[in-house]
Amino acid sequence: MDVLASPIGRLIKRHRPYMRNFCVLFGALAFAHPLNAQPPSLTLADARVLSIARAAHLSGEIVLSDPQGAIFDRTLGFENREQRSPHRAGERWLWASVTKQVTAVLVMQQVEAGALSLDATLRSYLPEFPSANGDRVTVRMLLQHLSGLPNPEDSTPDADGIPRFYRETGKGIRNLDRSRGFCSGTPKGEDETGFSYNNCDYLVLGAILERVSGQSYSTLVSRRIAGPLGLRSVRVAPDAKERGGSLAIGYTAEGKPHPSINVATFGAAGALTGTAADLITFDRALIAGKLVSPESRARLWEGDPRLGYEGLGVWSFSAQLDGCSTPVALIERRGDIAGIQVRNVIAPMLGRSLAIFINDGSVDFGEVWQGKGLTYELLSAAFCPPVNR
């Protein structure tokens, strides 16, 4: 998560006793374990997912796709509660930390091109970076939140609790300027796992990408991701643009409009915006091997049990879902900015993916590995045959 929400690193620490059970339960990533039964038809899966979403009173947009290219795109609730204006299919959403998933793909493209090495240090690409972190932190550590860099969440808050880091405007918010400024400050330090969720990790990755490519992060997204895939909606939020250019008003857990932030300040860590359908197209391109080689994709999707099955820019694990006879391999990325929540989950062995965007900070999606909760129910409905009870 990003602003005013517990990042997944804190979640892992809070549930560390359960994570040990999780590791035992799911074991190593099991892409080699296909389902014994076929998943439900996309039409049936769509109806089941929509039923669960309605019962949970979700407000937003849900898109489900399969390998044949079929897409179901559904909307529920209101983008503006006060005006009672409904969500519309194809509206612009904040992609929040799904941006990190895209950044990780851009990094792996540069690795394939020989311009980057996952195990090279920051100072290999940013020689001006202070030696305390620059000679210690590697590209891989940034991708997996093992750097211990300063955390923007800890910057001085305004009266409404929003860190001032996320309200700044101007040239100083660019990835490279952040890497020279706030993110190059005194190390935050590491907990005993070494994992600490941190937007500076990906802001610095954005600076590295810009340095080795000679192109802005926005241009890289356009030329290496959006353009080749025909994603017309995908772009970095403009500086100081209200809600990053999206229409949906995000609401807090208390039901109030979320305080304003400058979405552009999230840079390569969370500033991308676009439609839910374009996110699904991105998922399908990853499954099909259109963005990186199968070898690079495997590196991106190699979940580390020691880090709660974190891969590079995603979480990658197998879960026993309701209705599936064997565990389902899942690639998960989530985000939360200014009352907008997103869940993006790929089931690569099924060729199916699910993207959910909502504008309600009060919704608790839960954790699929707990075997219950909203995420568990939605994924079971999307990926598993109905259970006869």
C-alpha cells in the first residue's frame, strides 16, 4: 500500500507466525501443478465474481479475461457518491502500486538488453548516490524491498495526516531528483527479515531506468509497454492533476472523500493511470511472452518463501482455492492510493487474469493464503469450478 495504509511489509511482520504455516501449506511455487478439472467457463466465472462483488457492496470496475481473448468488463456503484454518478466501463483509474509491476518488467527488459544487471549496485548506474547505500544496495534489492532506503511514508505529515512528500509539485518530484534528494538520505534500516515496503525503492529504479536508457520513465512506458500493446489509456499522472486525471473519487474507511495528494509524486512506484481493460491486456501480454522472454518472466515470477513469496514487483505463490482440486499458481499485485484500491491477479497456468478497481478504502480484501475472505472468494469464483454442496 501507499498512503495511510499498512504496507504489505508490515502485514508480513504482523502475521509472521501465520506466514510460517503459509510456507508449509503452499510450499514452493508450483506452476508445474495444473488443475485436474477445467476452470469454469468465462461466462459462469463472470457471473459468480459479479455476485460476490455485489454481495460485498463493491463500488468500481472488475475485468476478467481468458486465453482466447474474451473479456468481461463490469461496473458497480458510484464514482461520485454525492452526485450518484455511476462507474463506467473504460474509465481512467489510478494503477497505484501495480505501477511497480510495470517498472519491474521495464527493468527486466533492460537486463535482457545487457544494460542492467540485477546484482549490480546503485552506484554502478547512479555514481552520485551516497556510498552508504550506493555501494551496498543492488537492483535486485530494490525490486524486493530489501534496501533499507528512507521511506516517504515517514516524511512530515500535514494536518490531515498525508505525508508532505506526496503533495510536492514541480521538477523535484521526478524519479532522478528523488534519488538525489529524499531517497538518498539516512537509511531507514532493516527488520530481521530484511523486508521493508518502500516507494523509494521503485523511485530509484525509475532513475536507474532513465539513466541507462536515456529516456524518461514516461517515454519508456509509452515505447516499451503501451505502444507495442496498443494500450491507449496508459500514462503517468500529470503533475498536480486532480486525482491524477482519474474521475473516481476515492473514499476513506470512514466514508469521506480522501484528502488530496499529487499522484505524480509516486513516479515509477505508483503514478501510472489507465483503464482496467488495458491492465488486463498487459497481463495477457505477460502470459503470452510478448514483453519479456520466458526466462525473464520466470525470474520476475519466482516467489521467495523467505519474503512471503515476493518475486520481482509481484507476489508469486500457489493457493488452494475453493473448488480447485490442486493449488492454483497465482501472480498477485495490489495497490492503494487515496482511497482507490486495486487487485491484479494472474493465473498463468489457466491463461486467465482478474483486475479489480474500487474507490472505497473501507473494503478489507483479506489474504488468499488464509483460505477465507473477499480475495479468496473472488479468485475461487474466477478460477475454479463450482462446488456442489
